[in-house]
Amino acid sequence: MLNVQKFRISGRDFWIALIFDERIEGLTFSLDDRDYLMERIDSLVEFLVKRNVHVNLEEKKSPFTELVYEVAVGKLDNEEAIKYLSFRGVTSFERKVYEILTKNVKRGNVITYGELAELAGTSPRAVGGAMKRNPYPIIVPCHRVISSKGIGFYTPNIEYKKFLLSLEGVKGWTE
């Protein structure tokens, strides 16, 4: 099923879309408009289908969308919300990295790719790949992973990462 909702966060429209069944199969968001959100949904569907996850795009209301919003604004801890993710379509390595990140890097904090790689027993490049493929942004807080030389990258764009870090009170990359 698909659910799309618009919220208002820090004076901006915050579109959340999620694909779900009993749990969240994947989610995406947009700070721009619904048209851009639809592009993000298409990318998410393509990713999930490639990973052999059945996708039903019938629209249906879901409490999971409000849950993602509550994580974004700090009403619910990421570690509490992770239990609502299906983890279908992610590799065991990706799941391990996502769980380590979610458990160890709390709201308002950041970690470098290298530091996260050390916790996961892998390379910074492998961590970067897992972050890029994260089908659960916001809940799995990939925006909290930064480069040792600066903010690093972010899909769909760096302005979204800056917004999320600013929303969490992280200073330094939000100007």
C-alpha cells in the first residue's frame, strides 16, 4: 500500500510517502512539492522491485506516516521506530549498518563514515553505499553520517540533509 501525507515542519511543507504492508517496506520524503515526491516514490519503487519486494501502490491511510513525522520532529526516538521496518529487500550487511547507526547515533549527534565503519567492522566506502541505498530515511538516520572533511553527501540532495540536521539542533552545516 502507499500513503502520502503533507506535514508542516519549521515553516516548510514536509511530504512523506511510504510503502507498507504489515510493516514499512520503504519510505521517502520531499521538502519541495508533491511532483518531486512522486519522482522519489518512483525511485523507491524501482529499488524495492529490484530487491524482490512486492509493491502494491494502492493508496491507503497508514499510522506509519504519522510515526515517521514523529521521528522527524523528535517526538519518537529512531530506535523505538525501527521495529516497524520490514527490512525486506535489504542485505544482512545493510541491516547491520542501519541498526548500528540507529542504536548508536541519537538525535542531535553525527558520526563520520569512518567511525560508523569501525563500529560495523567494514570500510567507510561500504558504509557510504549502505547509506545511499537506505530505503528508510528519517527512521534510519543516514543524514547523521558525515564525512571527516565536511557534511558529505545525501540522496536526494544536500539541502535536505542540512534541513534535517538543523531540525535536530546540529550546528555547523545548516547555514
